[in-house]
Amino acid sequence: SARPFMSPDLLNMMSWPFGAMTSFPGHANINASAASGSAACTGITYEGEIAQTLVAAFRDDIGDFDADGVYTSRVGSLTITDSADNLADFAYLNNRTIVAFRNGDAPAVRTGGSGNFAALGGSPRSSVRHVVSWDGRLWLISDQNADWSARNDPTSWDLTDDTLNFLGTSGAGVVDTRVNTGARVAGDSIYVGRGGENAPTGKMYRIYKSGDAREYNFELVETGGIAPISQQAFLTLPNGDLAFLAKDGSVYLLRGNVLMEIGRNIKRTIVSDYSKTRLQYASMGLMRERGYLGLSLSLTGATTHGSTWWYDY
């Protein structure tokens, strides 16, 4: 089932097992003035075991917050496309925080949770859009390829051998119009979604350790043409399931090789009232303590997200 984000300023009241609606989901202002001026937040992460630091991206800026909520820009000499839709994606490897950008800007890295971000060394592939860490390696995902780094070293890349290519053909020289729309780790695999706004159908692939001369390989996961539309709307749930928004406006769970649709009762509302062209920028988040999955979308005609649905998965 799904529940819309509800305003605390209502004429009527509704009971809620976890208390007043004004505390669901709750928020706090962590700094007195907006970080990076009035720029939209395009990504946020917590560096966790690397450092107790909250990192956030704001259009063409990236920085962190100290314990008092004071923001410091850490963009350094990076060049980041100035766009509210240039969403940031984060991963961690060997005391390093790595970030990739949806517009394909050069991936960046910083060590030890302090100082500025800098361009990721070792000459990785250009136009990287997503990043994950798996099997002791950093994986950079571009439109057609998944490249993996040396073990425990995200600055060492061999693009000749250490690459998986997802570009398929159908018939004589007909190129697959799909692109890699997201990648997430679940269990002992990476799941890669392929589709896109203009692709007629989507595909899902599973990257696994092959156990032969080629260290990694991939296989098709049968989903009937359903695939994630957005990396930010593609999550690994605490129980190991994968959850994602597809271009048809519905949210799906993938458990192993079994695909299940959830929130079907609001699919028609999303298709009719929300911008279909902006589904590719949708974002998801988890409220783990309550078992809720939040989906943020843009209403028809809007250029930013203005509504959130909560799914009881």
C-alpha cells in the first residue's frame, strides 16, 4: 500500500500508531543559512566508518557539515555541471569517498573524510554516471559499460580487460537504444538496470563472480521489460530485496529472480498527475524503523520534486 505525504495543517484529524502526523517523518534545520546559497541539493551521504561527516552536493558545489551544522564547500578544483538534475551518487572504498554525477562529470574522491574532493585518478572511463563498491573494488557505471578498479584501489583502472559491456544488438547492426540507468549491490551480486526515458522496454542484469579466467560476468534477469528508471529511485532494502521505480510509474520489488509490483493502486494517479518526463530524476529513501519506502516526484508542469509518497513495503 502507499500513503501520500500529509500536511500537518488539516481541518480533520486522523489517528496514527506512531503519534501525531506533525512528527512524521519529522525534520530539523541543521544550519542557520542554506548551504551553497539557494542551490538545490542534488545528493547527500553520511561517510559513516570513514568519518562522522555529512556530505552533500548542491548543483555545482559539494561540501560537508560539521557537528554544529556549519557547511564548508569542498569542491576544490572540480568542475561540476551546474544543474539541479545533476544528481550525485556515492560509494566508499579503502577509506575513500567516491562520487559520480548523473551528467557524466568526472568522478571525484576524497580520503579520510576531510579536505576537498579531487578528480578520481588512474584514468577511469569518461561519462561515468553511477558508482557502487563491491567485492573489494570500485565499479563505475557509464551508459553501456561497467568498469572495475584494482582491489582496494579506486585509482587504478584497466579499461582493456576489466570491463563489462552491456551494449546489445538485435538483427544486423541494430544498436540497443537502452542505457544503464542504475546499479545496486544485493547479496553477492550487482544488479544493473538498463532502459531510459526513450527506450521501448527495459532490462535487468546481474553481475556475478564467474570463477573462470574472466573474473566477472553478467546474466539477464527476466523482468518482462521492467527496469529502474533512475539510480536515485533504485534501492537495496534491509532484507536484500531491490526496490525501484519503473518508467510505467509503478514501484517494483525484485527478490532474487521474482518481480513483484507494489503500490499498484496509486499507479494511475502518478501517471495522470505527475511529470512522466521527470520520472528519470525521481528519488527514493528508506525510513527503516517504520518499514516505509519514500518516493519523491515532480507534479505535471513542475521542474522540481514537490510531492512524496510513502510505500509500506
